[in-house]
Amino acid sequence: MSLINELPSELLARAFEIGIFKWGIQFLPPLRLTCQSWNEIVLFTPRLFGIIDVTRVSRSTIQRQLARAKAAPLYVTIPRYLNRYHGAELETILLTTAENWVYAVVPMRVMYKIHPRRRDALTRLDALHVAAGDPKLAAASESFWGATAPPKLRFFSADGLCSREVHSLIVPSSIIDFELKNLHGGRRLEHDYYCQRDIPMKELLGILARIPNAARICLDTIQSLQPAAEPLLALTFSHLTELDLTRVRWAPHFLASMNLPALQNLVIVDCEMAPRWGGSWQVVFIQWSQPEWLPVNLQSIDIRGSLKESDVDAFIRWLARLPNVVRLMHDEDARITAALAYDASLCPGVVHLAIERAYEFADLMLLAKHRRARLKFISAALCFEGSEDEIAELKNLVEEVHCVCFSCGFDVGLTV
């Protein structure tokens, strides 16, 4: 204990915070019994009691926490589903302290309960994660916040909200980390029945246009996009370094209008354009090959379940223009691996290569020989494609070789 007690009190308090986030407020009593100094740190650090997760505590515990937290920043978590009466009471208690929220994970119903006149008081809010929207209650105004939006809001995520709700919640300029999951268009009345409304492509771009300073954008499971009939206006994100698209329908249609000069990490998973939809990823790779659109700082590419055969050649030509790629993961056409094997000038700095689809083992061996000075990691279905001797030779060429075939138990962490 003596060595631990030599740590600054502030550092220990930070460690205690991590424990509360993981295990809840019940993490504190054992700490207080450990020694006098730890007990004093807990008692004289009000922010430790400001970490409130409604799913783990009772009403009386929340009230004691708020009393000890005083005016400290509050980190509030309220689940989507609560007991109708008990939950409403807890929400009411926490809403009286909304001006102290700095981090909130709440369903949209809680946001609607904040009186419009009190929304201006959430000036300390730094991170807002909202789920389970209700289009019927969506604000009719342009902004949910009214005259004054939270000036410090940097982290925003929404799960299951309609596009109108998201648009009203976004604070222009301040958000740097942005996530959208299960976005939908709300409902529309048609022949006396409510139907799911598609999201016009311009509506999604209108949302993204409100976060020009974002450094990270993640879009996950957005299937109700409606393609635009006319060309889309270009958007430039000068600070965006990470873009993650998973199961986004019509992704190439809006991605081709996004200029991302600072992009470093790109993830595109399960965004394939079905033949009946039309469209192609070629338009993105062609557009992003233009000098003023080329993301020359791109270092990591993870593209799986998205390209059609007709897109592969355009993808390879685009790769040839990217000098700084060090990590490449794909499960696309074997032509990509062959191109890397026979053209050492293609992504010359690749250190990490992961392949999740059939390929020619001879191509992989040639690739390893040509790039042995830089290539440090290969992951592929080795047992399925190569013999024991070939795999042994590959291991001598590359520092770390992982097999992901079924005979190895599909264990990515298994080194051959």
C-alpha cells in the first residue's frame, strides 16, 4: 500500500472514477475501508458521487449521491426502459440537476421533459448520447435548444432517432465526435395508415453539414436512405480524421460529395450496392482521386462486404495514389492481393495486411518477399490455401502471421 499511497490524490481519484463507471457507486465502500487516506479522498472528491447510473441504484441512493456531489459535474445514465412510476420519479429528480450535467446517456423522452426555458441552462454538457426517439414529439423549431445551445458539447451520438430529431439536437461548430445508429425518417400518413418515411439524401447531408469541425464520424445501420435525383452539393470536412460506415444504404451516393483532406482512418463494412439499386463505388474512388479531393494522409483502410467486382479495378487505381497507407484489411476480390504482390510501388508502406477472402497463396508469398523490409503482420486463411511448408516459409518472411481459417478455430489471435 505504501507505493500506491505515494501516488498523487488526484490520480487516485481518477482511478476511482474509472471503477465507478465500470461497477457503479457500490465500488466506493470497499475503498473507504482500505485506509484513512483513501477514505479522505472519497469523502473530499464530490465528483465521485456525481457518476449516477439509474439502472444500478435506488431512489434513496441517488438522493444521497446528489447531496454529496453538491455542484460537481454530473455523469448521468438513464436506460431506455424503466418502471413506469418508479422510473418517472427518478427522472424527475435528475432533471432538477440538469444544469450540472456534463455527460448524459438518456432516452429522448428525458430530453423532451426538460422545459424549453431550462434547456439554455445545460451549458456544461460535454457529451450527449441519446436513444429511442419519438417523432411525434419532435421539436417543430430548427433547434431543440432554443436561443442558446450547449457551447461545450463535443461528443454526440444518437441511436433510433428520426432525422428531424437529430437535426434539432446538433450544435453547429462544437461537435468533434459524431455517431448515428439506426437513423430513420420518422412516420408519414398514407391512406389512413402511418408508414415509415425514407430519409432524403439531402436530409442526411444537411445533418452532416452542421458538424463541419468533426474529427470522427460513425454511421451505423442507416437503411432508409433515398437517393438524390440531382447532384449533391460538396461538403468539406477539414478536420475529419476517422470515418466509419457500417450497413449504410446508398453510401457511395453521398460519400462522393464529401471532401476529406485530413482523413487517416477509413472503415467501410457491409455497404454493398445491390444490383437492383444501381450505383457503384467507382464514382467515389474516381472523385477521391482528384488532386484536391485525394486523402493523402490516409493510413488505415478497412473495406469489407462492400465492393462489387466492377469496383475493384477503380479501388486499386485509387490505392496507387495513396502513399501513406500502413494498414489494409479487405475481404474483396483476389485481384487486390495480386496487385500488391506484383506492384511493390502500390501502398509501399503497408505494415499490417488482413485478408478475409479467397486468394492465391503464391501471390501472398510473393507479396511477403517483396515487402519483407516493411511488412510485419499478415492475417489470412492460411491453412485453407497453403501447405505446412509454405506457411513455415511465410512465417520466416513476416514477423507475425495469423491464421483465421476454420481448422484453427477461427481464432484471429492464433499465430501459426
